[in-house]
Amino acid sequence: MPTLSNEERDAFLDEAGILLRIAVVRPDGSPLVTPIWHIHEDAAIWFTPRERSEWFGCLRRDPRVALCIDEDALPYRKVVIEGTAELLHDVGADRDWRALYRRIAKRYVPEEAAEAYVRNTIDEPRGLYRLALADAVVRSWRMPLPDEAQEGIWHRRYYQDPDIQFEV
């Protein structure tokens, strides 16, 4: 399966409207996955948990995360990122990064609705986390495009016969 070049990956991460699914570890060791809004800027993924969200509590205790950003339509681009999220601003410092919060909202709803969303949730404290891509394990892939070879789209480890020959 083809991987995305860094340029293709960054272009995909910059597309509006695609949710991020964040996986964190609960205190009992079980996983918690939550779909969230995010933004890709400065070679990092930025996200903002609300103070009372379960996943914020999990991040405070253990900042290890796995992020999945993918799409439902062909070519099924996927980026999976594993690393340690950095809390840049704790609750109470929302004013320091409110412009970023607006940019995140505008990726998911029209500008007027984003402004209303920010106004309506301004009193709900949030933290601001960042996961720098350079400090994380980043994997990506997609289905072959029409002008690319369509055979062998899985990694060889998935085939029972490691010497399988693919038809063109």
C-alpha cells in the first residue's frame, strides 16, 4: 500500500473537516478513543480538551497518545501518529491561545458559526495540547491511485505466502 509523501501527508492533515480520533489510557489501563477537532500547524497536531472531559483527565495522568486521522472515501488516506502530547496551556490560560481555538473551529464549521461556537463556549475552560510530528512515530498510507499499480496493496506480512506474485 502506498505511503503518503511528507507533502501529501501535510496537505491531507491541512484539509478541513476531517476528525481526529485520539486514544488515551484510562487509569485502569483500558483504552479510551474520542473523536475530536484539531489543527495541523507548525509541523504539529494541536487539540483542546475541555476541563471536564474524561480524556483530559487521562492525558493529565499519562500523556501518551495515539492519533488516527483518516477519510471515508477513496483513496482512503490515513495518518496514524503515536507519541507523547505536550500540555502547552492548562485551563485558565484560554485567552493566550484563543486565536488558535478560532482557527480550529473554522476548520469544522463556517466562519460565522465558528465565531458563535467560540462565544458560546468561551467560559468552558480548556487545555491546549500539541504533538510535534518530529517527536512522534508517524505512519501513513492510502489506496493506489488509478494510474498506479493496484496489486499487492497490503504489506507482505499480511499474506500467508511471503513469496506471493501479484498479477498486474
